[in-house]
Amino acid sequence: MTQTQPDNSLKTQMIQQGREALLDTLTEYFREQGFIHDETLEALRRGAADSHDELLGIKDRRGFEAARGLTASRISLVREEDLEFTIRLTDLARHLRERCEGVLAKLHLRYMSLLDQSDASQEQLPIGVETVCCAVRALSDEAGLSSDERLSLVERIEPTLGHRLLMLYNKLNQVMESAGVETKSLVRNDPPAARGVASESGGLDQVPQRQAAGPVAELQRALMSRQAVPAPNAVTLDPSLAAAVRDRVLGWLSEQQQSAGDISQRLGSTELGPLLAPANKAALDTIERVFENLLAHPRLPTSGKGAIARLRVPLLKLAITDPALISDRAHPARRLLDAMCGLCVGLGPDTPPDHAITRALNETAGNIQRNFDRDVSVFATELPRIEAIASVRLAGVRDRAQQYVEAANRVEREETAARLASKALRAMESDTLPTPVRAFLENHWQAALQEILLSHGDKGSEWRNGLMVADRLIWSVQPKQTPEERNQLLKLLPELLRRMQRGLERSGLEGDAQQAALAPCMALHTAAMQGRVLPAASQPYPGPTNELRLNGLGEVSGLRVLSVHGFISRDPEVPELVSKITEGQWLEIELPDGRRVRGCVGWIAPSRQVMVLVDPDRQGVLAVTLRALVQQAQAGNVRQLAESSLFDQAAQAALRSLRGG
């Protein structure tokens, strides 16, 4: 069916009318709730208007996904209470959407027609409940409500705000219908993709389909192959009895789900096992093995395991009723489980049960446990809430990291100066350079050159003079065979020594430590003056002294820097683990004292020489240089905590165990 598109004048009129109607409705409603100050109500209108206009500019679902979590993204996560408020706002949006479900869906289709959208989420509706929640956030900020007052406000308005919005949406539907704005038809002409459908007997209808990919599907195939040849005494059931067994298993699982019972053994090993159809038995065994490995996964903290475990029985039911759970990585239940596991990854082992994220995970698992029967949309309904919490958490990490970008840039400049100073000295050294001079240049003079670069750059006379000191030092220790050469050295040495001392002072080396650094070179000078060659060193040169350090950064409070100090013999070979790190990933790094810290990457320098990690719970911030990260990664002291789906990882572990690997 061909739909006519509204003309531009009607489009503009309807959009403006809807916008003003929503703003006026919210203003009137919150004035009735006791918010009477003009500044507060103006902030409410501004928050709603900004959200409306932002959503209006997003064309399709892909654009919305890129900008998802509108409410969440505007919150700077400085305190745990901010996260709690956002969770409550996300719940409010879900409850309001459920309250207005029918009329809101129709209004959404009219807006899709109005905006000529072919693929848009209901959450993109400019006058929808997401915009309402942004307005509540703006009002709370302007009114200066405390954390408890914000939570109390959400609880107070939820019952009555839904009714007011329902009246508004009904009215706007009538206005748009009268104006000739049709609902968007979502009927597609392309045939649906073929996929297997669970039959009553528990097998798959013979619909052509490509073989599912991924470790979960591979695990199921491996388990199926073990059933390929029936045992001589295998029980054969007719389809009606097989369907009855399947329904009995589903009923028993539902009883366990509602009573929150714990299944202590695999269903396949019970008396029902031999009666289950092969496909059902393999599917159940697949999910059971995945959960066993998932709950034993070292990167899943104890504080999150309880919520994850409560999803086991619902997914066992899905394994029987929905084959896509095994074959489709984008299945809503798997997406929800992975999103919940992703939130768990950032929690420390000592996270208390009343942590905002732990509570949210338990509430989500409880909703699934209470509401899921066979309709997979229950999982899809819970997913936005978990994704919004993840968005808030990441937004807080980035906000916190941004506070230290200037300091991190300073660390990056120090790294760049160290690389340039080391490179310049490497170009001047030769294989015949005496060990004491090489040790001095690499362990001491490189630091002096680094300070010159940081203070004056590489264009001025200071840098040229620093390089000249290194060049003359190398010449000065070579044997002097003629009186003329020895006289020249005699004239050079006082000024050379003075400049060496000044450079060492610039790098912080003074007193006895300075004399100890200079003494080996002075011994060579004496030998050169006498025209003799010192005997070769008894031990080969061990190389420059490099030290992994964890320090503060002067006056910058709250920031620690993990870096490697010392000469750079060659540019580091960056392991793949390090080269693929992106913002938003969680890392665990061992510090020099053996402690391990975990944090989310909130900022990476354009040169990738420095990145900033944030622990959003403890508010700790760690700047890590590339050299330090490479050194620790090569020593096995860096781990990515969530580089891939934990559900898939658990399936891979089950596969290895099954194959004896």
C-alpha cells in the first residue's frame, strides 16, 4: 500500500503543536505538584525542549542507537546517588511506556509517517516518555533536590503522571488523525529469513537455513553429535508423547522459576532425559553447561553472580521453545545476559550487595523471573534499562577522565621528550663506545636532555648544547696519542665538566649521586690524558636502568601515573592486546608493589602514548604510559576484563571441557 507523505507546512504545524502541548502539559502538571518558581518550570521546559529537538533530528534506529541513553548521557557520574536516580528515571520511563502503551504505539507510527521514517524505535518519539524523563532531570537539577528528594519525587509522580500523559497522547492522536496524518505501515515486501521453528515434538521443522555460527551453536552441535547413534535400548516415543514430555519439562521449569528453586543436576541426567527429543536434550544441556562455566568465570564477581544465576531457568525454558537462543547472538535474552555480565565486569570482588548496580541487576533478574513465561519480549523490555545504566557508568568514567586530560597531556609530553632524547643519543653511540660513557649517557644524560626538551623544545640553543655535550664526551674518552690532542682535551675538560654538572642538576641529580655518576667518565679522561687505554670492562654492559614507577603528578590531586623511567633502547613492540584497547574497555593492571587495580579506559591520547583509567566506584584515576602498558602486558600483568561476550566465553570453556582440552 502506498502512503502519502504530509506536506512540509502540515509537518511543521503538527511537530510544533505536539511540542508545545507536551511542554504545557508538563508545566501545568509540575506546578500542581508544588513547583511554582518560574526558574524551575523554565528549566523543566528547556530540558524537555532540548530532548524533543535532539530526538527530532535523529533519522533512523541506527542513528538513535549511536546517541542512545539520552537521559543517561547528560548525567555526570560523580556520586553513586546519580546512578540510583538514573535507574529510577529509567524505570519511570518503562512504567510510563507501559501505561500509555496502545495510544503511544499509534502516535509513534503517526510520527514515523510525519517524519518519513522507515525504521525508528518508539524511544525516538520526540514527545515520548524519554523526553518527559529528561524534563524531570532538568527540574530536579534546577530545584536543587537532594538525592532522597529526587527518588521521592519519582515515586510520587509515577501514578498520576502516566494518566496525564495518556490524556495528552490521546488528544494528539485525534488531532493528527483529523489532520490526515496516517499511521506508518511497517509491512515489508521482502520474504522473512528462513529459520528453524520448534515443533511440538521438540525437533526442528525442516526449513532451509544456514548453519548457525558461534561457540554456543558449536557446543550444541557437539552435544547433538554424541546422540547421533541411538543406543540399542533407546526409548522411542511417538510425537504426541514427546510433546507431552516437553510440556511436562516446561511446566516443571516454570515451577522452579516461580519458587526460585535451584536445579542441582542437569535435566538430561534425570529420568526425563532419555524421554526428551534429541534437539531439546542438546539445547538444555548446552544452556546448563554454559551457565556452569559462566558462574565459575573468574571475571564475574561474586556480587553479580546471584542475579545471573536467576536467569538460568528462564533460559532453559527458552532453549526448548526458541531455537534462536542458541543460533542468534543478537537474541534479546543473550543480549540482556551479556549486558548484565558487562555491568558485573567493572565491579570489584568486595562490592557490597546494596551497590546501585547490584540492586539493578537483582531487580532485572527478579522481573524476568516473575514475568517470563514464553514471550521473549520480556527480555527486550528489560534490556534498555541495563544499557542505560551502562551508558551512565561510561559517561561518568569519561567525565572523570576529562578532568585529568591536561595532566595526561603533560605525561604524554614527557614520554615524547624521553623518546626524542633516547633516539638522539642512539644515533651518536657506536659499538666501540666505552661502557662507562654509554652508561652515563643512557642512565643520566638522557634525563638531562629530556628536561631540556620539556623546558625549551628542540629548536633552541639549549638542545643543541645538550647534544654537543654528549658528542664531546664521546670524543673526550678516546685515546689521545699526540701532545696536541692531549692539550686540546685539557682545555675542553673544565667547560665540559661544568656543562655535564649543570645538566645533571637540571634532571635532579646532585651531591654524592652526581659525583658517582661522573666518576667513571673522569677515570677515562685521566687515561686519555696519559695516552693509555683502560682495560676492557670485566662484565658486559647490562643495558640501561629502566624502572616501573607509580607516582603522583605534583600539584594534580587524585591522579597517579604508571610509567617507565629510563633510556629507550628501541621503540616498543606493541602487543595486540594493547594495540586494540579502546575507550570503554575494562583493564586490570599490576602495579610495581604487586597490587592489582582495575579501571575503565576513559581517555586515550591521539598518539596512544598515554591512556587514563577510571574506577567509577572508588573514583580512582590512573594515567598509564604506553611503555608501562607494554612492559606489563609482556610480563602477563595486564588483562582485558570484557574483551568479548562472557556467554560465548563460557560456551568456549564448555567446549574445551567436552573435548578434553
